Amino acid sequence: MSKLILTPNLDKADDVYADLLTAHEGKSKAESDAFNARLILILANHIGDREVLAQALAAADLPQD
């Protein structure tokens, strides 16, 4: 059984966040939403494990502090 990693696991997380912000620069809300949808589908395909994706969907639906 695969398990979703929820502990910090991203190299240079601040740089990745900056890259995400840069990718959205100059885009309208609709364009940003479409970009996010495409990115999610690309990353979901890369993960390729429906069980892990189900765990990620559940984790994303949890209330944030």
C-alpha cells in the first residue's frame, strides 16, 4: 500500500514556491485556474497511484489552521 507523504519532502521549498508564483504572473484568474488544473493533472499522472491521489484529495479537503 502506498502512502501519501505529508511531512516536508521538497528540496528548496521556498524556491519552488517562488517558481509557482512566477508561473502565475500576468495571468488572469481564469488563466491561473486553468494552469493549476493542468498542473494538478500532470502531477497526478506522474504520481500514477490512485490510492495516493485519493489520500491527497482527502488531505486537501481538511480544514486549514
